[in-house]
Amino acid sequence: MKIKDRLAIYFTLISTTVLLAVLFAIYFIFIKFLESDFYDRLYDRAFINAKLYLEADEISADSLKSVKTAYLENLNGEVVRIYDNHNQPRFIRDSQQFWTNDFINKVRKAKKLRTKDGLRQTVGIFYRDNQGDFVILASAIDNSTFNRIGKLRLIMIGTFIIITVGLLLSARWIAKRILKPLDVFIDEVKKIKPSNLDFRVQETKHKDEINLLAQNFNQLINRLEQAFILQRTFVANASHELRTPITSLLMEAEIALSKTRNPEEYKKALQSVIDDADKMNATINSLLSLAQTDLELGATQTEAIRIDELLWELQAHWAQNNKQSKLVINLEEIPDKTDLLTLHINKNLLEIALNNIIGNAFKFSNYQDVYCSLFANKQYLQIKIKDNGMGISPNDKPNIYKAFYTSSPKSTLSGEGMGLYMANHIINLTQGKLDFTSNEKGTTFSITWQVC
């Protein structure tokens, strides 16, 4: 059963239960009211008969006539009796002894009594007169109330059925309207396939559970897309980068074995195989480093980091690992407010990015001093890393952020082509931007984060 149908049924059950309780309450209150009203009418009958039969000699004929006229109507199955102190009927004959002596004595003792036997209601009063003490009993069947209750019961049943149907239809319409965004969400989820993991479900403007579900689902798809990209990237890079050294290694071995050679030639062939194996080992390490970095990027944990303090840590690190030159830190253009120097970022990944850029600066400047400056204000925070090297070739500039890209053959220095790729990848994840300017006098990399 669909959620909207269950919601409609639950809403209808709750509403009809409340309605049923209200109708039952009204029904029984109305019954008691009519029953009490009929008892009052019977008491009036008893007192009227007392006036007519016991005090008729004390009032005028005109008064007696007016009393009879006012209460002329007979009730259904009406029985009225007057008993003296010996429980003998007076004024009205009672050949069948309608009430027993025990009941009459009970009325005399209680002074006022009312009972009900099926549809017949009975009242009794103890009446003291100058002629003696009397018990007056009046009884009748309230057919009028019985008929009214029957009609009321039919009206309530009809009303209950109509309201129940109305509640069910309206509840289903409301549930369908409320859950319409969920239907849209389900239709959009059906469109997602491994070939279009970049597709995202629509998020509503309302801050409700469906919007929260859509947001969390999109975050899940982001992580899945990251995992698929990581897998495809790793497979593509591995197949592309390992093919060349393996092919070269096999060719060297086949050439060496194609005919008998002297020891010097075998030695040369084995050295070539070792060189290719070293290149393949370096490539495998780079691939593993790239995969590890992508995994950390996909599950990055951020924390508040003081960038100036991080730069001092990097200076100490390079002072320990590089004895030929030093990393010079310039913090002259920083504000007094420490919050302007703080970024919520993954410290380990940022250290990898900065170390890759600084390492390249040392390497491609023949290990001259590298200069790092920090600038911050209310709009942005910027780190600049400058070297005095030979600069980047115009042919290399468009490709330096590509994985496994190395400098042109004219350059005497070359790397594995992973440092700047990972640095750019990490900086982009932190919502920053990595730029560079380069000429024959050196290269300057700029890392900028917008803070407002």
C-alpha cells in the first residue's frame, strides 16, 4: 500500500473515531435529557392529580377547570393511582393492584422516587394532606422519545457515513498533494544510472523532510560519483602509464634473448631493464599516491587552521630536510584579527599541496631560496610562493596541472608529473584557486581563498 493511501486511512480512522465518540456522547446525552424531561412531565401529572383529587374542595370551580384544561392531553399508556396510608387506592379504582405494597411503601419512605421498566417510566411522590397521607404514582410509555431517538439514530448514521467518505477523499487528496514532491523525487531517482551520475535530484524550497531526503541523496550521489571517477581514473591512468614501461621492458628482454651476446651486452640489457623497472615502480607509486589522495579528498575532514602557523611549520620542515637553501616567510601584510587568518580545511591535504609547490620551486630553481608571503583581509586570503628558477616553458604552461605530465624534452629537469596535479586538485576541493605567473627570472604560484 502506498504511503499516501496509508496516511489517508490513518487520518480517516483517527477523525472518524473522534467523530464517533462525539456522536455517541450527543446520542446518550440526548436520551438522558428526553428521559429526564419525561420524568418531569410525570411528576407534573402526579402533582396535578393531587390538586384535582385531594384539594379540589379547597379551590374554586374556575381554578379546577383551568387546571384540567391545561393538562387535558393523555400520555401513552398513562396510569395514575392514589393510595392512602393503608395502601388502598383512593379516587381511582385499581382492581388489578397495579403497584405492589412493597413499592408503595418504598415511595412513602423515599418521599420521591422514579424508576424505569423497559419503555415504561414511573414516578411516585409522598403527599401529605388534611385528609391524610397519600402516595401518588404516575406511569406512562414515552413513545415520542422513542420515535425521536430512532430518527436521531438514523440521522447520525447517515451523517457518519457521509463525513467518513468525505474525510477519506479529502485526506487522500491532501496526502497526494503533500507527497507530490516525493513522487517527483522518485521519478528523478529512476533516471540515475551509472552513465549519468552527474545528475542530481531537484531540491525543494521548503525546509521539510522531503527536501532533507533530497539533499542527503544528492550528497550520497556525490560520494558515489567520486568513487566511480576515482575507479575510472585509476584504471585509465594505470593502463595508460604502465603500458609504455612494460612494453619497453619486454622489448629489451626479447632483444637480449634474440641471439647469443657477450657479457657486456647482457649487462647493458639488464641495466636497461632495471631502468624501465625503476620507471614503472615510480609510476606505480605515483598512481597509489594519486589514488590515496583522491580517497582522502572524497572523505575529507575539515578543521580550523591558522595559515600563518602552518607556514611556520612548513619553514621548519624544509629547514630540516633542505640544507642547501631555505624557505623565507614574509608575514608583513597580515591583519591583527586572527579569524581572518583561519580557514576550515583539511590540514594534511593542504600540507601536501603546499609542499608539492614548494618542492618544485626548490627543484626547478636549482635549490635557491624560495620566498613565501601571506596576505589577508576581509575579502580574501592569499599565499604566494616565488622562486628564482628558469621559469616554465610556454609549451608547458597549458599542461602543468595534468596528471603525469612532465616538462618538455628541452628541459634538463623533469619530474613524475604528479605534484602540481595533486596540488591543484586539493586547492580546488578547498574552494580555493591556484594561479601562476612565470618568466625567465622565475615563477610565482598564487593560492587564493575568498572569505566572504
